[in-house]
Amino acid sequence: MKQEEFNEGLLGFLDASPTPFHATRNMAMMFKNCGFEELDETSSWELQEGKKYFVTRNGASLIAFTYPKNLQRYIMVGAHTDSPNLRLKPNPVIEEHGVVKFGVESYGGMLLNPWFDRDLSIAGRITYRNKQGELCSALVDAKTPLAIIPSLAIHLDDKANKDRTINKQTDINPIITTHTEAFDFDDFMRWLLAQEAHEDVEQILAHELSLYDTQKASLVGLYKEFIMGARLDNLLSCYTAMVALSSLDPSKAMLFVASDDEEVGSDTVNGAGGNFLQSVLQRITPSYEAYIQMARKSLMVSVDNAHAIHPNYPAKHDSKHAPYINKGVVIKINANQRYTSTAPTIAQFINVAQTLGVEYQQFVTRSDMGCGSTIGPITATRIGIDAIDVGLPTYAMHSIRESAGAEDGFGLCQILIGLAQ
């Protein structure tokens, strides 16, 4: 695969994955197309050496792996499927001042300002009882622009460019229509379901719906050197790991785990703080003793985005450890163990990068600033595995649209493949 093909697939994956549910479904479909067999957590597993498998949990987290003969160790790659967004409340309808608005909660640590004046759509999961009395869940995606969060005009807020703050309860409710008398939320959800050919709905029981920007991901810059789109944190890592694993011969040992709920702490049944990875590894190995030995021989590469030095705010970085866009994969280091990288794991990673001629960089946050968290420390603690935290340089992390380099993802993919050889 060439870099251009890699990036073309990435753009399509980003656009087709507005929620963790859609991202997980798309990865499952791609793994199936590459010969991976789907497993069910609630059934017995009879794994065959030389084959490839994947399993999902709650439709939002996924683990895929090769199962080679004489399995001794894995190169494990960890990423997360969720991104900061606005999520509809259970009873979201607010009718006032001539419009229907939706009440929303902010999911994760969001940059709120960029959500104003965007063409927003709605996607997620709806659970309902069908006409046969069965409980069903369906993914929905309106795809078309449905809502806006209009800014307050500068004439009405002369401090907007100085010290404007945003109230999460009152200021970010998206407007969906002026037809207040005609709008019914239950009918709206039935319409969403009908778009996906789910029309046998007796009663809608619950929903997990989020807003997203309908603008497509794209290549930007004079030489198309930037990838710009929504949810780069962390679907860029998911896509890169998925391509690396799919490119490997099944005789090579690699495992990819994509967890939900990282942006809200990971302490959920679907998150890295849960037992999903641990339970899969124990089912792969023949005994607890074999599981412990494999974990101690393996390496976890925790892949999340990294803060690229912002050309307009260079003082926000340590000048000796400031990653640049399109200058290579970032190795993330933190003395307080917010990142898991150690000298031995860093050396393994650098050795492969140098052998392949792939660029890399190192990042340490300013000593007077905090750094973000990843699934690395959580996974390393739970599994007892040596680990390294790496990432791809990114501008505007946690914005509605983020930017990364068109060269860096492909470079990381090469390193991940090289680690497993």
C-alpha cells in the first residue's frame, strides 16, 4: 500500500464513522473483508492456529488478532474509538422562542467554540421493541445537515472576542426547526430508523445520539500535506492499527484493541479500564501461567494523538521536545507516568524506525503544564505488560475538526508492521 492509498482510505473511514458504534462496525466489516473470523464473547471459542479473529463488545469496542502457531508474545496496539462530542439528553426537546432545540451534554473535554455555526447532523444508536415484541438496537445516521448552534452576533456581545465564556447548559443547545407544532421527537427517531430500513418499530425505548459536523474530511495545504477532519483523535490511530494488522501475514503475532470511553476516563465495561482485553487474552492462552508469561513477553503500543507545536503559540511547548507536523511519529514521555514509555520500550520502537528509515520525534510536555491521558498506563497496569505511548502530531485536538500530517500515519503503520516481523 502506498501513502496516497492509505490516506484515501483514511478519509473515507473518518466520514463513515460519526460515532464509536459506526467506527466499530466499519472496522468489523473491513476485518471480515480481510479474512478475519468474528467471535462472540457469549459463546465458546475454538481457535485454530494460523487464522485471524476479531470480537466486539457493546458495538463500540473491538479486539482483532492473529493466532499463529507457537504463540509466545504479541505486539499489541491500543487506540480508542470515542471522540469529544455533543450528546442528546434522554428527553432533549426544548420548545421556546419560536424554535425547537435539543438539550445536550458535552462528552469528554471539548473545545466548544468551534461547534458554533456548523452544519450538524445526528447519528448513534436507538434501541426499540419491534412488532414481534423483540428488543432491537440499530445504528442510525441522518447524514444530512439537521441542526445549527448559531453564534450570538458581535453587536449583542461586545466582549465576544475578548473574554467570552460558554455555558454548557444554556449556550450550546442546537436548533433543529422552527416548526414547533409539527415536531415530535419519537417521530423523529422513527424517521432516523426508517433511513436504515428499520420500520417494524412498536415502541422506542432508549437512544444514544450525538451531533457531528457534516463537512467531509479532506487533504489541505499547498501540497496537500495536512489531513483535516473530525475525530482524528483517535480514529486516525484506529485506522492506522487496522491497516497494519490487516497487512500482516497471520503467522506474525499482532493484536489490536480499540476501546470506547477513553475521553471520559476508560472506567467502563467497554473502556480500557474494563476486562475486555484481559478476558480475550486469557481465552487465547491455554492456562493462566501461559497468559502471564505471554503478557510479560509482549509489548503494548498505546497509540493516541500528540500535540504538534502550534506555530502561533510556540510557548505552549518545551522547545527541545516540540513535535512538528509531517516530521514523524511522536514518542511520548512523562516522568510522572502519565505515559508508559520506558527506555527499553523506547529503544525497541526506535530500533525498528531506524531500520525502516521512518522518522520519529520525542515529546515531553512543559514542566509547568499537565499532559493528557491515554489508555497506555491503564492497560499496562491491568495486564502487566511493558508499553510505550506514541502518537501522531495534531493541531486543535478535541476541536470539531482537527489537523494532522498526511505523511505521519503511513510512517506509523510501517513501524507497527516492522515491530511484528
